[in-house]
Amino acid sequence: MSGFEVFAVPTGAGLLAISPRPVSRRDATLLCAWAPDIVLSLTENPLLRGDWLADVEMAVCQHHIDWLHVPVPDFGVLSVQYAAPLAHSIAVICAVLGRGGRVLIHCDGGCGRSGMVALRVMIAAGEDADSALARLRVARPCAIETSEQLAWATEV
């Protein structure tokens, strides 16, 4: 059994969540049951090959979930080459949240990278960095694992 779980916080008019990477049929079912409008994958290899890959892809397609991918190294921050794609993804995510949608951000463990980008989204949606981080860590205490990730998330 995997450790897939969704950790959500209200953001804008919608729900923003972080989670570990979906790695099984059960995870695909749970992901689709949460009904996100968008999934943003931050893993360097978003869906490592496995028998379950087709199940995750099929579930995402059948439920009309938009899947975005911007690779970030484990325990790292965004490289310059992916700054524009992530900025675009954050703008799209903020629009979805503004209209009451649901967004799920995942990395491998659902802590550092996903927490870093979720915090950046919460700030972009108009929330104060300190209160956003506190709310995020109530939902997922391990959100943001390094000082570099925190610095990146809160830079203006």
C-alpha cells in the first residue's frame, strides 16, 4: 500500500493540495476521487514507468484532469530553464483557484518541492507568506524541507 494522501488548504475561492506522487492504481483512484482540475507534477520523472502508469494516465484522461509537469530536483529549487513554464503554470493555477477549482501539486514525498510551489501559489493568490506557510504546515507539517526552498517560495 502506498502513502498517497491529499493535504488540502483553501486558497482563493478554491482548494490547493499537495501530495506524494501517485504510484499505484489505488493512488490513481484516490487522485481522481479528489477531483482536481489540474495536477502539477514537480518530479524529475513525473510518472516513473510501471504497470500502473497506464491506469494513472487513463484515470487522468477519463476525468478530464489537466496534467502539468515542471521538473525540480529532489530537495532542490527550480532551475532557470524552467522559470517561465512554472510562472505560466502558477498563473493558470491561480486562475483555477480564483474560480473555485481544485489543484493538486505533487513531488515524490509530497513535502519539499510541492510545499515550496504551493506556498508560492498561495502568495501569488494574495496571501501573506507567514500566514500561508503556517496554514500549509497545519495541513502538511513537512511542507518545505530546506531554507533554499523557503527562500525561493517567498522571493518577490
